Amino acid sequence: MELRQKLMLLKSQNGLTTDALSERSGVPKGTINKLLNGATRNPTAGTLRRLAEALGQIMAEQRYQADVVFDGADGLDYALT
């Protein structure tokens, strides 16, 4: 599952609009939209951490534990599990 697919799923499961997720996470709506439409493929670790927390998820740096793994802008691998 790609990051954008996982983000859409979690957003839906939490009953959040993009506006609500932005407000809850502190991540700008434009950034979330870019993630959702695939325009941004390597978000910063800080963005991912804020989204994960807002969606009640754990962010892991270990590829083998992940449902979704992606390369962060800092060169590390991150995952939403």
C-alpha cells in the first residue's frame, strides 16, 4: 500500500476531512493534499510524525514492521504501522 493510499484510508477511518486533519495535525492543508494526490512522495519526518499522531498511528523507522514504508526527506526510511 502506498503512503497516499494509507493516508486516505486512515483519514476515512477517523472520519476526518482534510481540513480537520490539517487542524488536528498542524500540517498545512496544501501539504496534505499533495500527499493525497501523490505530488509529494518524500515528506519530512516531522510532517509524517504529526500526521501519524493526529491519526492515532505509530511511526516506525524499521522497514520490517511497516504496512507502508517510504523514504523521508532526511534519507531515513519511515513507516506508518
